[in-house]
Amino acid sequence: MRKEYARRVRKAMEYQKKAVMTLLPESMEGHLEVIGGEVRKMMLELAVEAFRDCKESDLCKELFGCGGIKDEITGSEKNDKESKVKKVNIS
């Protein structure tokens, strides 16, 4: 039942997207695709962050016996991660 409902909702969303695209000029379609992709990425990041916060919470530990998220980044991975950040000095 749930899978069928989810499939129908996805299909309805596809039709809704097509309907909105037909109302707008064709030159805007590419822009909307880019914006939609960025919004999807932001929502995914928010969901991952919320999941991490939930997993680290005391309630999760009490109810589910979660141990929290351990820092699994090794020294070399940590240096790689830090090297991608550009330091900016504001004078």
C-alpha cells in the first residue's frame, strides 16, 4: 500500500513539474533544473544533519541504545578535508 502511494505521489509530482514547465518560456527550463538540483542537495544536507543530531541525542541513546557517531576520520583524511578550505584574511 505504501509503495503504491509513494509511486502515485512521484507520478503526480512529475505531471506537476511538466505543467509548470509548459507555462514558462523554454529558455527558463535549464535554469529551473539547476535550481531544483541545488534545492535537492540542500534538503539532503539538512536531512543528514538532522539524522546526525538525532543519533547523537540522549533520547536516541536511551531508546535505541545508540552509541552516537564516533569520529571515524583518520589523520590523513582530516588533513585532506582541511586542505580544501581556503583561509581568507580580512584586514
